[in-house]
Amino acid sequence: MGISAQDVKELREQTGAGMMDCKKALQEADGDFERATEILRKKGQQLSEKRADREANQGLIVTRVSDDGSKAAALEINCETDFVARNEDFQDRAQQFLDLVYENEIESVDGLLETEVDGLSVADHLKDMVGKIGEKIKINRVVLAKSDGHFISYIHPGNQLGVLVEFENDISDEEVGKNVAMQVAAMNPLAVTRDGVDDSLIEQELDIAKEQLLNEGKSEEIAEKAAQGKLRKFYEERVLLEQKFVKDNSMSVKEYLKKNDTPLVKSFHRLQLGEDS
């Protein structure tokens, strides 16, 4: 049967698939819109399977924080090219998935993929997106966090790096909080305080420092003491509250917060595109 341009246009508006794909689906379905839609969905599934081994290193980091700062969510969604990541529909989808995480308090990628929207699971929506866009698309990370204190969010321009910082209490000046979130983005600390650094990493740093000093001819006793000094330097570089504040390196982040009567940081989440969760 003949397929009109209007039919193709209508199916395209309903599904977002390409014009030629819509025409072929309608021809295969003898003009039946429901069958044509199912054909396009199956095509998306097949394309998704074919692209499963492809690299998806581009995409977006998106965040959302409640008005009172007590709840926060973040999501990383990946695609293959920056061109797709800048697509308005892709960005709208990222926001939709983030809102699902936030509103349904979803704590894992698997939990999000199982969530239904408009009669389809998020996993199926992703397959549809693959069929329409023609690239591998996946959700890499989901963060949901609640606090008795206050969350601040920072998204670096380009949405490839995002930060959520939890402060111990409410913040009167959000600009101060934003500056600390930018610090986390720029300086990539391991932990808020020394207590948050893994013991095995500390032992490793001490061993490396001591070995270097022994190789320089220092005695065992001197090497032991000097290694502790190098460890202090390590803390200054990798522990958030001890780092030099990037906007004024005459003070530490902790001193900056105290100077501005701002609560200390309790925790943070730093999501950089393509990093392992």
C-alpha cells in the first residue's frame, strides 16, 4: 500500500525515529501505526545489542538539589559522541531520568533501569533512544543523598564534571558553598578529612616516601621521620579541608569556611564523565 508523507511525518513525531526508518516501518506494517512503532522499537533493540561493545565516553553529568538543600541527586548518562550529548532531546532525557532518581529516591542504576515511565521501563526507553540516535547509550552512575545539613551542587561548563557537597548545617551564603564545590571539582580530593583516606593508601605513601629517602642515603631513623613530613604534604594535597583554597592559597579550605562562618563539609560526591563509579 502507499504510505503518505503525512503518515511518515506523524510516526516520526510520535517516535522520534528517522524519516526513512519510519517509512520502512510503515511499509512493513502495511500502514498500521502500532505495528510500525513496535517494528521501530525492535530495531532499536537490535541496534542496542549491536552497539553493546562500543565505547560510550561522551555524555552528561546532571544534578538536582531540593530547595532546602536536604536532598540531592546526580546522574551520569553516556553516549558515543559530543554531538549527541549536545542534542536537546538527549539533554531532556537526561533531566527526565534525573528527576526519576530524585522523586522516586532511586539509589542504583539497576533500580532506575527497572523504573517504568509511560508504560516502558527506563531500560526500554534507552533502547528506543539507541534506535533513534544510532549510538550506544547507557546510564553509568546514579547518586541519591539526604542530609540534616545542606547540599550544594556545582556543574562545570559542558556538563562533563559535577559535584555535590554536603555541609554539616544550613549555609547562609551559598556562594561560599559553591566555591568549595568548585574546589572539589578542580582539586579532586580523596576525602574530606584524614580519617576518610584509606589506610592502605596511607601505608603505600609512607613506604614510597621512606624508600625514596633511603635511596638518597638517609638513615632509617631520619627516613622514618622525613616520611611523616611527606605524608603531611600528601594530606595537604589530597584532603579537602587541608587543601589550599584555590581562590586564595594563603588559607586552607577549612580556614576559608571558618572565616566565612560556614559549616564544615561532611561529605562530597564528584562525578567526572567516563570515570568508574
